[in-house]
Amino acid sequence: MSLDNGGVAYGEDALLHELGYRNATDLQETIYDLLRTIRDPEKPCTLEDLNVIYEDGIFVMPPTRSNVSVRIEFNPTVPHCSLATLIGLCIRIKVERSLPHNIKLDIYIKKGAHQTEEEINKQINDKERIAAAMENPNLSELVENCIKDEE
């Protein structure tokens, strides 16, 4: 991070510093720590255990004066995973609820990792579809069970 003579952050890290992060790596690690505990909808494992989520798949873009943008890439366990959309929804909801500030969040399936990746990528990045999905009580309950923190 760059500091001026008064100890005030400037440059790309200024907004991150204002939000409470030392730098982009600090935000990346914070997001990874949130996501690693999400449970797989089918298996008794976390997304980290299954290598669906990995630290190198979280990209913090150079912030602007007013916007922090993060891209999260995940890798479904099989190319025909029927729950990839649900996993993407869990990732989005967990980050949006857990971070105390608004960031622009783009979530994508790792290139070439799923048969219908383009369609799923559109779904998990469409605000109206996300809102509609979370209004469905069955789907909402599934998401809540996957993202709840262990006690």
C-alpha cells in the first residue's frame, strides 16, 4: 500500500484501505476464508475439500475511486454437475451477506470445466434470476443449509 506523508492511503489501495483491507491480497484471503466452508449440496464435504473453490480462483481487480470488483472462478467436480448453478448461487449469497460493504461480484465456472458453463455463468450473474431463485422457499433453504457457519 502506498501512503502519503500523513499516513493516508492513495492509489489503487486507497479504497481497499478505506474498506478495512491492507491490499487486494487481504481481500482475496478474506473472501476465500468465507467460501472455503460452504458445504457441497450432495457430499458431506466443503467446496474447499473438493477443490471446487481455490484461492487462485479469486481475483481482485484494480479498484477505481468508488468501486471494488471481484471475480470468483469455481471448478465443479464433474463437467455435467447438475448443481453448479446452486453452488454459484451459494458463493454469491455467502459473499454478499458476509462482507459489510458493496463490491461488484462476478462469478464464473472455470473455462472448459462444465458442459453448459456459458448458460450457468449468465444465470449466476443475473440479479433478477438470483432474486427469483432466493424467493423459492426450497431453493432458499438449500442455499441456507450450504452456507451456514458451523457452530
